[in-house]
Amino acid sequence: QDQGAFDMKELAAQLLDGYQTDIFDVSDSELYHTEIFERLKKEIIDYAKDPQSVKPTSRSYLIYGPSGVGKSPLIKALGNEATKNNIFCYYQHSMEYCRLFKMTGTIEPIFQVAYEKKPTILVADNLEFMSDIKTAEVQEATKRLIDEIKRLNKSDVPVIFVGLTNAPFRAEKALIESFQTKIYMPMPDEKLIRHLLNSQLAKTSCKIEESDVEKFAKKAQGYTISELMEVIEGAIMMNSRRSAKSEYFKIVDNSNKNKPIYKACSPSDPEAIKIKPSEDQIQNDPLSIGILDKALANVIPFVSDYDAVDFEEFRRSIENN
């Protein structure tokens, strides 16, 4: 604009529009903490849809838990619900808010634009990074963000701020305390592991008894949802490689004469053929619990016992305040 000046509010609006996502890439099969999702859907979406009739439970939410427990799929599913109901939803890494602060000179215009576009959901991921970077600019951005959250808490405008963090004990204490509602997303328990395993195994051919699933769920405690998905994908790949390495196959489906389906077999099998079929012509053996156990052993859990203690101590401190 004239003499190099610029309208900070207009810039904030342009930047936020660039961060709005119409459709978040998440499927129902990735959403396992359904009870938390249903709670947020009721408290946030229902209120934003009809702020005149629905009383808000909270205007600021902190969702915390170890990395990989499903916070991102949860907030993406919430974003999809927002989009379906014509609610603006902006999802961005917390450090992007700091970059906006540096570019605009103040963080207030971001919230001003959110108020004007109401109903709006603002989401900031990885809040702990705002405390990890010890620069004057980031510290000032954190302070101003805290002020805006507190101001939002007292307002009657249908705007909700959601913060996500993998390490709440590393984040600024005042920032954590500024959130009205704090929701813990725990590590998957045996029940959730069984549900995850059964829902994923339903997509592939397997020979696994329910008793095997129960034993696996006990062994798999301490693994995050993303790690368990890695285990299942690894087991499927391991099973495929076993078949692909075989030298001998027999035809199990000849309905397409030009592209029969083969299955690995022993050289002594009377129908054995020494052939190298393409991957899409190989029918793998059903996935077994043995292969699943091997895949589990190949994945090292990211969350240690010490991390689990930190989260429990933090959770207790939140509940006692």
C-alpha cells in the first residue's frame, strides 16, 4: 500500500484463508477415540451451528497426549464436520502462528478475522514448540496468544480455539492454564488394541482366532495407534514377501486364462509349477498370528515408561487444580 505500509488485518485474513482446509484427509477407520470425537462434536460443532440456542461448554480446548495416539485424525474428523456445517476451520502448526506474528507485527488480527468469519474453529498443533524456541519474538507471540485465548474465553462470539500438544509439560504453564477445557488422549488400552486389530484385519485375508487377538493386545500395550498401524502394515508386507520369494506356485483361479491367480506351494506339490508370476497374480496365505508377532518385535515403541509417568503426573496436576 502507500509508502510501503500494509493493513495487518487484511494480511491476516489472506494468510488464514490460505490455511483453511475444505476436506481433511481422514477416514472413519483412522478414528479410534470415538468417545472423545463425539464429545467434541457435541460441544463444538453443535454450538457453532446454533450459537443462539446451544450454550457453549467451553471456548478453548487443549487436547494432549503422546505422539501417535490419534490427535491429528481426531481434529481432522472435527474439521470435516465443521466443513459440512459451513463452519470455518483453520488448522495449522503452532509455529505458523508465530510466523504470522512476525509478519503482521501482532497476533490479534488473526483472532479479529476469526471473529468476523464466525462461526470459526482455530486449531494450533504442537504448542510445546512455542516454548522450545527461546526468542523474544516467539515469547511475545506466546504472551499475546495467551491474552487472546483469555479474551476469547470471556466472549460470546462463536469462535473456538483448539490447541494440540504431545508434551504439555514442556509448554508454557500460563499457556496451558489459559485453556478452559483440557482433554487427555491416552495410550490405547487392550480394548482399543483389539478393536484396531480386528478392524484392520477385516480388510485382509487372515487366519487369526479371537483368543490370539486377546493375547496380542496384551503384548502390544505400550504401543501407540500409529505404531500398531505400522505393525499391521509390516505384517502384511512380510506375508507378501514370503509368497513372492517362492519359486514354485500352483494355479488356484484360472477364470481369466490370460492372467491366472497363483499360490506359493511346495516343489513336491503335484500341481507345482516353477514360475515367477506378477504380484497381482499371487494369492498370499492368510495372515497368521506368528507373522503379526514378528512384525510387532520389529517396531520399537516410541513412548517410554518415563514418558508415561510424565503424562500421568501432568494429568493429576491438571485434575487437582
